[in-house]
Amino acid sequence: MESKGRKMKITFRSNSQINADGFNIKYSSGCGGNFTQYHGQIFSPNYPVTYGDNLNCTYTIGKPGQYISITFDENFSIEQNTDCTFDYLEIYQMQVSEGTKQGKYCGSIQPATRTLLGPVTVRFITDVSYGSRGFLLNYEIMSCGAIFTEPRGVISTPPSLNTVSYMDCTWQITAQPNKVIALKFSSFELEPTYNCWLEYLEIRDGNLTGPLIGRLCTSDKVTYKSSGNQMSLRYHSEYKKTEKGFSAFYYSTYGPSQGCGGMLNTSTGEIKSVDVDSDGQYESNLDCNWLIMSSSPNQVILLNFTSFNVESSRNNTCVYDYVELRDGMSKDSPLIGHYCGSTPPSSLITSGNRVTVIFHTNDAINLAGFTIKYSLIPSPCGSTALTSLSSAQNLTSPHYPSPYPINLRCSWVISKNTSTAYSYYEGLVQISINEIDIPCNGDYVEIQKKYQYDDVKALRLCGSKHPHEIVSQSGVTVTFHSGGVNNGARGFSFSYKNADCNRTFMKDNGILTNPDYPSQYNTESYCAMTINATAGKTISLYFQHLMIHVSGNCAEEYLKIYDGQNTSARLLSILCGFETAPPIFSTGNFLHLVFSIKYSFGSFYATYTTTDQGRGCGGRLYAEKGALSSPLFPQPYNRTAECIWYISVPGYHTARVQFTSFALNSTDGCDTNYVEIYDGHTVDIGKRIVRYCGTDTPAQHNSENNEIIVRFVSSPSNDRPGFTMTFESNGYFPENAMSVIQLHPVEAEDSYSNDYMYL
């Protein structure tokens, strides 16, 4: 007989009647057995002394549905031979068959630690000779899935997840009858696949067959809530993985039936913080979301805080308890405000007919909370859905040209009826910016340009400097925001229409690109563009990007540049290929460009400026990004000159400059043939950042606000090529620095306004 484990109990009992010879039992340690305790050790017979011959030991660990982690001691030693045919150890998952075998081992290299779906079977087989030390393994039976009834807890995938080739776990959470369940992730690393087919976590409202809340395989910061007091989770994986799995915590809280969140669509109403026990204080651990909405696109929502007392935090960061307003129907909509403390926020108006109100509390300090009264009102911004036509239409801030009201949020979407568009370019919208008069004190107008594949990029503008034109795919969004201070400013005036491929640029600086840059234009096109600068000035054209399919010697797909008003002027350059082109310098006040695509693709991006100080010598540049170079680069500029470039990036951004090449004649003291960089809008020695000369390796530099100056001084002794550099906007600068822009009114608006802006 054999025991099922490492212990056997023998009982001998006799009565008072018959006495006999008794018994004699021989015993020895056997091998194999069933192991169901949650952790333990298994070792070969006689370990660590040499095991015996002709052994056939089967060890079964765990039960179906359990996950078992096994780790072998480093003193693993089983008779070695090439294919482990004499003595060996085998490991199986779930059942003993060739398809479930996880490995066959011999020699002195211990098997790797792994976690397998139970039951796990370990077989140890020996032949008639040559034994060795054997093996010792530690096992742990882990739970995967559970039933929770506590008010809070943690749910995570089992450890050693990367050694499991299949896993399916379920968790069921039940809260008190008057509560709902909130679930948040502290970490989430699953394999992202299409439709989450390989690995996923399902969250269901109720039991395991309840409505699906979400099926996840990518990181998500959303708080998931049940509608009742039950929530279920199922984790499923089809393969052995390297990701870490997930960890989440849940807690019971209140839902819409207790006044925490919900959808509101009445013309007037009220939202209050949740006070279930009527003690005059809001409850702990709340995550309430209200959506207020109107069915009319021409209505907006007026919000008034009539009471407000929410726990504040240091520096008014509102990290503990807070009320948050989002200008739309989700937590990802544009932020209106993030509030805490005891001062009620000012009344405000949404930009559209939907607003999300979020109320979050922790488990510390509870105060009186808040009350918001809302009402649906006609939009002060006019119609928010606009359609572009072949003729220009106007879009202005409310009350323009009179000062705009305070606490405004307006949003307009400009679209085009693309069903009538014969080519891709005919589906684009062109916005002309006539005037911007918006102080940079928190007020702004923002244009969200839409690209192919629904990519979106925003350009935020304030002050009085602006691009002249913006081209976007149909669906461009214009947003206007004003704060609580009456600035007496006029606001903005735009006009919009269907875009035209052939254009004339009349400003003294601007941007030229292919239609809808950075998308590559891949339909047949022929576009002619002319730069018409002020008489007496020359034009400097700087390329930052060029990608045009090479066809022969740029014969059919190209960008041609002429030194005049049309194609009869002298041809300066024919460009195609994939490298940045050298700068172009006109001899007069015209440049004519022809962009031709027939069969393949092409895109380019260039900035231009004009100057009356000599070809390529200085100018003004206004763009989100661009380039410039020393005069006549790459030819040496060997004459006495001072060239100054004034660089500005849009409103709330700082500027960053980076040299891409640099070579000037050096002199002792760096007193001639040098480049200087100044912070701001004037050449002020107190604002000089750096001076470079010779073969210096210039560093990258950032401005304090949205303006930076490059000053180049040369002499007849310079016989080096000069320099090239790029500039770009570099994020938003702090509000306390915004007043810097307002310190110097623009002498002439045309000095900074340029033609087309492509984000």
C-alpha cells in the first residue's frame, strides 16, 4: 500500500480474548502523491542522497481551475544524457498528455520558475543504473478570482503571470444594497490587440452575465461604476506573456439613485453635493458625474454656484476634494475649471449644449459642499454649425467690433459639403484672420485644425499678431474663451470659405506648404503660388521639410521656384526628393512657385520673410515652426552687414531655436563674424542670451515668452558658409508671464501678420 502524501498512520489494536504472533511490516519512503495544501515541498526519494533505480513517481499538485507556481532548488541533479532518455523529470499542465507537456529535464540545470493551470503533474522516471542527487521543488497554489463582500478591496492578476500560457479568472463584488461599486486601476499592462482578442479584462454591471461596461486591453484611467450593488470582472489570456497584468482597487460609494451623478435635460435645474445622512456635510469617497444637455444645438448652459465649500489643498491645487467642469459630454472634453475652497466660482456659460460636472471626494475632511443652479439659454455665440461656401462668410466674437462679454465659451465647427468635392483639395476649408484683439491674460481664440485620419492639432492665439490664412480639412473647430475680467478688447474677426489651390501671398512674411500639410498630397494636382512682397524688398524662402516622389530628374512631380511673377521668369530651382532643400533668395519682390503631383505623393513646408537690407539679410518670421539661414547660404557672406531676424510664435507659447549648421570665420574676442540670440522683441544687451562665432557648436535655446531675436554681424573676412537654424513653439508659458506680450504694442500689424498658417 502507498500513502497519498508524506505521512502514514498505522494503528494496532487488540482485545482480551485471542493472542497471536502479531505482525511485521517493512516500509520505505515511496514517491508520488497528491498535494492540495496551498504551499509545500516535493523531493525525489532519499533527497539529497542518491535516488534509487527503476522509479516511476507521479506527483499531482492542486485542483482544476487553480494556478500553481513551482520553483526548483538550485541543487537540481538528474543523470545527464543528450535527450534525457535514462533518468528524467517531466512537467504537465492540467492533464498528462503530449500536448500539455511543459518540459522534460535532466542534468544539473534547474528548470525555470513557472506558474501553470492546475492540476500540475510532475513525473520522475529512473532506469536501472547511475543515480544522482535528484530534485527539490517548492510549490504555491494561488487563487485566481474571488468573491468580495467587503466595502473596499484590491483585485489583481496573480504573480508570475508571465509564465502562464492560459488564464481565465473571475471576480464578483457585492456592496450594501444602497451603494454602487467604483473601480479604479493603479496599474494596467495587458497586450493591446485588435478587438482585445488575445488578452482582455471584462467589466460587467451586475453578475457575470450582466451588461458589459467595458472590455479592456489598453491602459485606461476611467473610474468604472456599477448601476447597482454588484459588479463582475473576468480576466482572460490566451498566451504566455511578458506584461505585468493589472491591479485595481474597488470601493462602495453612492450612485445616481442617491443623488450622485446622472443625466439632466430639463430647461432649469439644480445639482447638489451628496449628503445621504443629512448631517450637513457631503459623503466620503465620491466620484459623481452629471451630464447636463439640451436637445437644441443653438442653446448653451448657464451655470451659477449659489453655495460652495469644498476641502482645499496647499497652493489651491485641489487634489483632495474638488468640483470639475468639462465643456462637453465626457471627462475628456475641454476643461472649464477645477474648483475647491470656500469661494464660489463665477457664473459661466458653456460653449455648446452639453456640460459634464464631476465631484470627487476622498475619505478625510467633509464640508458643506456646493449647489449649482443651471438653465438652458440661447447661445450668445450664434449658430455653432457653419458651412463653408465658395464665397467668404464672416465669423466674429460676440458683439464685435465692440468689446466682447466676460465668461464666454464659444465653439464653432466649420464644415464643407464634401459630396460636391471632385478632388481631395476641394474638401478643404480656408480661414482668413482679419483681426485679433485679445489680451494674453487667459483669454484666447483657438483653432483646431483637422487632418487626414481625424488627427487634430490646436493653434491658440492671443495678442494682436496672427497668421493670415489657415487651411484645414472640413470639420475645423474654432473656440473662443474669455475670463472674468472686462478688458475692453474687440475680440476677433475671421472669414472662411472653400480653399483654393492657387494663391497669392501679399504679406511680408508667411508660410508655404502643400495643401493640408503635413498630410502627403497623393492625387493629381497643379498648384501655383506667388509671393508678392513690398516693392524694394527681396524674399528669403527657407525650407524645413521636403518630400516629393522622385521621377526622373524631377520631370513630372516637383516644386519649381521662379525669380519673378510667373513661369516666364528665371527658374531658380527644381526640387524633388526627400532631403531639406537649400534656402532660396529672390532678386526682386516676387517669387513664383509651382507644385505638381501626377501619380504619387508630395509634401513640403517652408517659411518666408522679406527684407530691404540685402538679399537674405534679416526679416520677421511668425509661425509655429520654421527655419532661417545666413544670407545667401551656403555661399559665404563676405561683406560688412548686420542682419536681424525677429521670430515670434503664436500667443501662449515660448520659442525654441536650434542651429543645424554653423561655420564662420573666428576672430580674437569673437568681435566680428558672429551670431547673437536675444530674448524678447528688442536688441537689448541685458536680454542677450549668447554669442557664437568660428566653429562653435551652438546649443539649443528657449525664450521666456513667445519672441526671440537672431542677430548676425559679418565682415569682408568671412569666407565660411554661415549658419542654418530652425525654430518652433515650445509649449505654454505661465500666466504670470503673459503680461510680457502686452508690454509692447505692435508698431504695424502687417509686420507680424503673415499669409498661410499650417499647423
